[in-house]
Amino acid sequence: MVGLGKWKLDVSLPLLRVQPVLTIEDKNGQYAFTVDASGFGISPEIHLLEAKEDENSLVIKAQLPMLNTGDVEARLNFDEVTCIGEVNVPMFGKVTVKGVKVG
């Protein structure tokens, strides 16, 4: 499985910069994702629709009920200690994500 562990992300939105921690786990052969943005008082629920591996990348399709804007699609590329990718969020557009492994 690709990208397992905890990743401190740096996400820059037009009016906001957040640094959530993304945890990617193996739950009986299936991917499970949690996001902790407790510095902003949120830990959004993630409804994973699909997660596919493509070499060192994960292609993800999910719904975030707190946004209620439709499906969020992401492609995250991982190496041993960093990740970089792009998340397409309806009504926000494409957001670049960079991160480092913290656990």
C-alpha cells in the first residue's frame, strides 16, 4: 500500500493556509483516511469512494460532508519522506498539497 503513515500537509487556499495532519491506514487491505485540522477546530469526516494505486501515487475520490459540494478528487505522489499532489475540490478548484512524513 502506498503512503501509509502520518503526513503533515501544507495547504494554501486563496484566503487561508492550513497545516492538517493526514493519516493513511491499512484497514484489512482497504485504505482509511483521517484528517486532523484541530488547530482550526475541525477534523472533517471523510467518506472514501475510491482509492487506486498508480506506482508511488494514490488517486482518491471521496466526499467531505462538511463541504457538501460533491466529490473531491485527489492525486498524491509519495516518496519515503515527502508527498506532493493536487486536490480538486468543487467550488474551490484545484489546490496544491505538499507534505512531510511525521509518523
